[in-house]
Amino acid sequence: MYSVVFTLLGCLSTCCCSVATGAHSEEKLCDVLKQQLPSARVSVQITNRGFHRELLTSVELSPGVPRGLGVLLLHRWPRGVYVDPFQLASLGEQRDWQIALDSAVDLEAAAHQAEGFITRVYPAVDGPTPRIKVTIPFHVRYHEPRHDGEAFTSVEIEPPQLLLRTARCLQLDGSQPHAAVDAACTHANASTCPWVRVPQQERGPVTVGLPVGDGSLGTPVSVGTLLVTTICCVSLSTRMWKHRIICI
């Protein structure tokens, strides 16, 4: 009888110790995660020229990155640019990050006919002090001509929102002023997990400049095109009549 009682007491003690140890471990992981927040930095840079560019995003984390740290870059793209899902898929093993789009992207639409979209990028985290670099190819859409005499226009791309998480840290409510948000756990599923949103640094958007047509020249160009076409037609008809050339 006493042996059964002692056995039960021993099991309860072991369970309590395990729960306490697990809670302490989770709290420690949360503390390590919160320590990353003030020093986390995100910077963006546009490379290449023309209508086919690349957005280089760099993420710097402080030393002591917890094991299994998840990083999510939330890009909000303007309607003046687009990413090609087929091009991203063709990169395959050339990249160490995964990407998911929130909606279908119309590759043919002009800027004034398109909508902005969101991409979720999940880069791999390697080493205790990683420097993450993600290069996303993107393309500039066709823009309507301007009527103010300007020959160029610009598209502004905001830096991505940085979110961090660890699978064993679930107590994020007390991480103020860093808000806890729900977002997709991975690129492959729609189930959500709690993430900590790192506040944006005081950095403005990067700008893409591109040439556009001059809308004020629409009438002169149309008149000139019609005049040249008429002259060519009259000249061709005259020569055909002179040389008795008949098209059948």
C-alpha cells in the first residue's frame, strides 16, 4: 500500500519538475528572442538597371541567435512593379529562402490597371550571428504617359516588415513595445503562428526611376503620323499608276 502511494508521489513530483523546467526553458527562450528585437536591422537596396531589377534585402541580428529562430520578411509591393512567380520557381536551389504570394500576379497589366500585393519571404538562419541576404528579382510595369512635360516617373518600394519567432516561445503578449502578430508559420501552409514584429527603423523607401511617354505630344505625334502615312500612300499609288502595277 505504502509503496503505491510513494510511487504516485514520485510520479507527481517528476511531472511538476518537468512542467516547471519546461516553463523556465520557454521563458528563457522568450527572453533571448526579445533581446534580438532592439538590435535587429533591415536594409534594402535596388540593383541592376532598366525595367528588370533586383531588390536586395539585408537583415542583421545580434549575437546569440536562439536555435530554431524563424525569420519572416513581409514585403508590401506597390502596383507599379511585379514579381514573376515562374521566374522565382525557376531559381530552385539557387536560393536559400522560400517565398509565398498572397494573391495571383497579373504579369501583363499596366501600372494603372494593377493592384499592389504582398509576399512572405522565409530566409534560412545559419550560425549564431547570421547576416541574412535575400535577392528578389522584380520588374517595372508600363506606366501611362505624363501630361506635365516630365519625361520620368518613379516607384517607391518600402522596406519589408521584419517578424521573428521561435517554436517554443509562445508568451509574446508581454513583449511590448514590440507587438505580437499572427502570420503564416511557413510558406507552404496557411496555419498561423505568433510572431514578434520588429519596429521599423527610420528609413524611407527606395525609389525606382523610369522613363515614360510625354502625353502632351499626343496630338502632334498623331497628326504627324497621319500626314506621313497619307504622303506615303499617295506616293506609292502614283508610282503604281505610272508603271501600271496592279495588285491582285
